[in-house]
Amino acid sequence: MKPIYPLLCSLAILFCCNFHAVAQDHAALFSYNAVYEFTKEQKNIDLQLINGPYFENRYINAKGHPFLYSNKPVSGEVIFQGLHYNELQLMYDCYEQNLIVYSNVNSSIIPTIIPKEHVHSFALLERYFEKLSFNNDEARYYQVLVSTENLRCLYYHHKTRSESSHKVDYLSYEFSDTKRKAYLFYQGQLQPFRNNRSFVKILPENNQKQLLGYLKTHQLKVRKASDEEMKFLIQFSESLLQQNPLP
């Protein structure tokens, strides 16, 4: 990955010169912060947000792609270093767990990887994601489907890569469709579920009969349920926890 920092430094120096020419009657030297703010004001960019590695798509000729939802930038927003950035053009590489922002820098569209260590959360196509870590594992991005007082339903989206023979002259790859691992965060524990039975077993025994009745009435299978159906199920589960708390 090629660092974009040298390009940004050149851009900052150029703007510093222009700024100095406009304000040449001022004797004070301009600090880095002044250059930074002037650059951000002129180009509507944030140097920290786009100062990650340059993104090179190594899988242009692959069958499929490593991205969630689309292999083209989509509208989104990010909370980065405590600041909220909206109206961004983003792509989420769920194979390598990278969030990519496309920025207009000096009339050129530059894709960069947003430094993961400073990302709190982001949104794509009205779906909300958080960077979370459990049991001291490496942090990764989870879709937060719904949060209630006692429950959080989380999805981890990922893809797999395999070698492919669709390009006979050189090594080529194929990406799977997006796979989803579903979790319920309850009583401080992240617990996976794959079907109705494993979902119901996570919750207290005194609620399980009513949960099974809900699933049967709505002919709902959590493995294939839509986001909206799962939200209603979690809200129903929360209502049971409120009505029938643990002894």
C-alpha cells in the first residue's frame, strides 16, 4: 500500500504559501495547525481522516469482489477520533476488514484506508456498524442490528477467497458471497446463534416457551430472517425480559 502522506504534505505546503501571500502583512509564522485548518477549509477534507495507506484494489480481475453490498463507493458516515464525518463516499472491504474513503484531493479522487485504530463506528446504506472487541480478541467491525436495555443483536459480515481458474494465463481469485455470523450480546457475554433453537437457549428458561410461540406464529427462522424481522424479535425478547426478570 502506498502512503498518501507525501501528497498531503505537498498540498499543505502549497496552501501555506497561498495563505502567506494573502496575509503577508502579518509577521507571525504560521503553525502546522493554521495550515491544517486552512487546507481543510479550502478543500473540505480532514488530513487525519485520509492520512491512511493508499488503497490499491488487488482483485480487479477476481470473480466477485471483497466488498460488502457494492464494489462501488456508496454514501456513508464515520465517527473518527470522536468527530462525526458525513456525506462521505465509502467502501467496506469485509474480506480484509478495511474501511475505504474516496476523497477529492486537488481535483483527483484518492482512495485511502481509514486508520482502524481511530474508528469508533460508521454507517453504510442506513446500516450501522461499530468496532468492537470481546474477550481481548482483536477488534473487528460488527453491524449493530438493534440495541435494547438488555440485548444487542450483532452481525459479523465476512467473505472467503479461493483460487480460481477463470483467468487461465495467471493466478486469479474468486470471492464468496457475503457470509453472516449472528450474535446476541446478553449479560456481558457475546453468544452466537445459528437457528431458532440456539437463539432461544441464550435467553432465560422462563421466557423460552413464549419465544418459541412467537417464532411459530410468525413462521420465523432466524437464519433467514430479514433485519426488520430480527428487530421485532429482539424487541419482543426484551419485553419478555422486562415482564419476567431473572429471579
